[in-house]
Amino acid sequence: MLTKHPRAVVIGMMGAGKTRVGRETAQLMGLPFLDADVEIERQVGMSIPEYFERYGEPAFREVESDLIRRTVNEFDGIFSLGGGAPMTPAVRECLAEYVSGGGKVIYLMADPREAMERARRGGGRPMLNGDADERWQSLYQVRDPVFRDVANVVVHTYGLSPAQAARRMKDMIDERAVHVTGSGIDPYDVRIGERAMSHLPELLGDRVTRVALIHTQPVQRHSDHARALLRQGGYEVVDIVVPDAEAGKTVDVANGVWQRLGEEGFTRSDAIVGVGGGAATDLAGFIAATWMRGVRYVNCPTSLLAMVDASTGGKTGINTPQGKNLVGSFYTPAGVLADVRTLASLPNDIFIEGLGEVAKSGFIMDEEILRILESHAAALRGFDGATFLESPLKDVVCELIERTVRVKVHHVSSDLKEQGLREFLNYGHTLGHAIEQIEHFRWRHGNAVAVGMVFAAELSNLLGYIDRDLVDYHRSLLGALGLPTSWGGGSWSDVLALMHRDKKARGNMLRFVVLDRIGHVIHLEDPPADVVEEAFRRIRP
């Protein structure tokens, strides 16, 4: 029989609203709700104050920890704990096991004044005997650090009604998270879901004073939201607007940002937050990596492409006239917040280009991604931001983002600096980058990579690694998603020259990433020039 686990365990100070908000959240999600204190009273046959008075706190904590461990392994709804429960070592151990298995421990944080008032009004709290407010404050000083350590999700309810707080908690429970770790990587999480951006303050922490908010003009709505969250968190915000798309990834733009940081007196204790598409998050990361040899930064990607590609993995960089991303650094963020509400503002064509990178991850590793794309091709191709958040497509897209990020994490975790395995993420990129360069970046990255994958498939077929059916599958799937599969610009000599400048090239030798079957990628070392040219000819209209 499979062991059940709660969808979420709620902790917090007395009066934080754990029972009220937890119960409303459970109703929203159609789940059962349990309150540990109520269950303890039912089990011992008396009120908690009576039990405290008769048997003392140590006996109560033993009963409490036994009930919590049992419930965490038998209950599949929302489970709210008493205020002091996480202070017991056995409970902390139980919650740590629950979190390691994918569980969510939510620290519900209310305004202290509201929580104290509710705690006084509720009565029946033996831990508040005497001066209730003074006791609450002293307990908070001791418990808050422990709660922050135990929880993997923090939900602030300041100024929210119970219904609003329940909606926020539901969003956090539904949120997906991918943990990124590995050699040379400071561990961080990629959080995917509605309201993911609300994690900004907790990622920056209390040691940061000033934050440079780097964003583009088209995402003003989202940068306004980020700015409000930062100011609510007590940070001083310096607003820096950069050009949109690849025009923002230049030495001149980077130099302008460096000058602004210098004028504002930014130090190593300050931070960078990047809000925008792939180019904006690339630039923000590069600025963070180079300012004073590295400051804390958080990525808030606002496009599908940025969520599945540029924002995760620690690659930061800018372009030069000679090529794309030739100047950069490997530098990991404190976290990535993929708030899918931002996708609702995307035009159809900008959303679709992100599917190029999603499909790439399916071809190189996760075949389930390809099955999902096939099953939902028409809905994805018809993406409409106005209806996206209320449609079944939202959950499909969240799963695609999570799966694609996991593919990237697999390749990055053991090869941060792209010495081997990580190069496989460049499937379709050798020609794709050349197309972008020749088109002066009028072609979007995901579209160029789509054509690049068809080229790589043709090359692999010509050399006998894959059959014709797999080449045709590339064309049919990418075409069904609304992505291009051919390109008529540029000349062979121009393309060849740019491919020789590709980061995978070694000396005068061309190197390509190709498939020998779905989910299995190989390096192609210096293939015959006439074969490469023939593969190029086959992607011409």
C-alpha cells in the first residue's frame, strides 16, 4: 500500500491564522484538512491547557510529535501544526524527511500585531500565560529562525483577508520547484508557478540593502510588480532600463549599467534582479558576475524561452560583432522565479519561439516532452495570453517548463563550465546562432534553433546515424508547433565562417551536436565539408 503524505504542512506563530487559512486553502483545493491541536485534544480527551496543567509541556510535546509523525505518513490533505511543534527535534526531523521527499512545509507569516491580537483573543494558549504580548514577542525571537530553517515555502499574509491568504497559499502549494546543485554550483531552486515572484525577498535575504532592478521597457508591468515586492521587503530599489532583446546584450549597454552602479555606490552586499526575456536575464547575470567580481542576483524570466533556457544554468554573457555570447561568465543565481502569470502578456509568436528550446530538451533527453508537445500541439500553437491562466493549457505549460529545466539541470550539474556533457544542450545551436547573426537578430533564438535542429538531423542522417523517419519527425513536430523548419537567408560561405567561430569549434575543426536516436546525443568531430554543405542545402526552402 502506498504511503500518503500531506500536500502541505503549515507552521507559524500563534495567531498567524494557520487553522483558518489552512482550512480555506483545503476547501479551495478540494482536500481534507487537519489541525494537529484539534487531533491531540481528541486523542487525549481533554483541552491542551488542561493537558499542560496536568502533565506538563514535555509530555505534551511527546504526544504532539508522535501524532505529527503518524499523520505525515498517513494523511494526504492540508495539515496545520501547533505554534511550538517545530521546536521539538523529533518534529524537525520528521519535517526534514517530508521535505526531502518533495513535501512543502509552509511558514505562514502574518503581521506580528495582527497575530498577537488574534492569539490574545483566541485564549486557551498556555505558552502565553502572563503578559501575552511580551511572551509572544520572546517566543517569536526564538522560533522565527527555526521556522525559516524548517520551511521550504514562506507565505506572507500581511494585509490579506483569509480568502486572499488561502489563494496565495494554494498558488504556493501548486508551485513546482527544481533544485539545482552540482560541482562548482552554489545550490539554488527554480520555482515555477503563479506568484513565484513573491519569493524575491526571501531569496535576497536580510543582508542586502540595495537592489538594481534590470529590466526592459516591454516588461514594465512585471518590473513594477517586482519593484513593489522589493520595497515591501524593505529594499532600496535602483531602476535600470535596458534595450529589449539582443540589442541589450552589448558591451556598451553593460558599460552603461556598470557606470550606473558605480554612481549609486553599489557594493558587494547589494544585489541584482533581472526581469525580462532571455537577453535581459543574460545581461543581468553578466552584470552580477562582473560587478566587484560577483554579487548576489535573482532571475525573474518573463518569457517561455527565458524560463526554460537563459535564466537557468549559470551562463551569463553579451554579444560582440563577431558572434553571440562570446563574452561571458559562468555564475549561478541565488534563485530563478518563473512566475507563469508573466506568460499571459506574451504575444503568440513570442510564446511559440520558446517551444523550440522545449522541443530540443525532448529530443536530447526526455521523450515525454515530445509526447506532450504532440498531444497539445494545436493548443500550444494557438496560445492566447488573455485566456491562458484560466485554461487547462497552464498546467501543460508548467509541466513542460519543469521537465525542460530538469533536462538542463541534468547537463549543468556535472558540467557547469561546458567542458563536456553540457555541450549537448547546444543541439541545433551551431547553425541556429549563425542564422541569428546573419539576420542581425531579427530571427528569434527559438526559431533559429528549430531550423538548426532540422539541419543537425539532416547531417546525422547523411552520416548514417539516424533514419529518414526521425528527420521527418523533426519537421512534422516543429511545424505542428508553429516553428520554422527551413531558412532561405545568407550564403553557405557566410554560414560556414560563423560556424567556425562557434564555441564548440576546436582550432580549425567544426564540431556538431547530433542525435543517433531520440534521447541520445553524440559529438560529431570535423565531418566532411561536402556532407555539411549538403545538410545545409536540405534546410533551404
